[in-house]
Amino acid sequence: MFRALLPEGQIRCDRYENAEKGLELYDEDDQFIAFVPYSNLHALVSEDVYGEDERSIM
């Protein structure tokens, strides 16, 4: 799983695809969740980074 970090929050997804102007995010059933423009994306982080401790990594 991944987390797309945005100025206004986070979006969890199972996979993503690079598009010309941003990322397309998809869930575990391969359903489209959201399009995130690169200009709004702070980071795309693997869930493995978080572990059990939910403290901020930024």
C-alpha cells in the first residue's frame, strides 16, 4: 500500500500509475480512486515506512 501526501491530507492506495501531469491512484480491486496532479503531491510513501508508529515522518 501507498499513501499520497497532499497539502490537505492523505490518500491511501494499493497501486498507482504515472500520467503526464500527475498520478492515478487505484484501490485493491483496481478501481480508480483519484487523480493527483504533481503540483499538489508532496510525496508518495510506502506504507512500510509507517509501521505501527503513526507519528509524522515529515
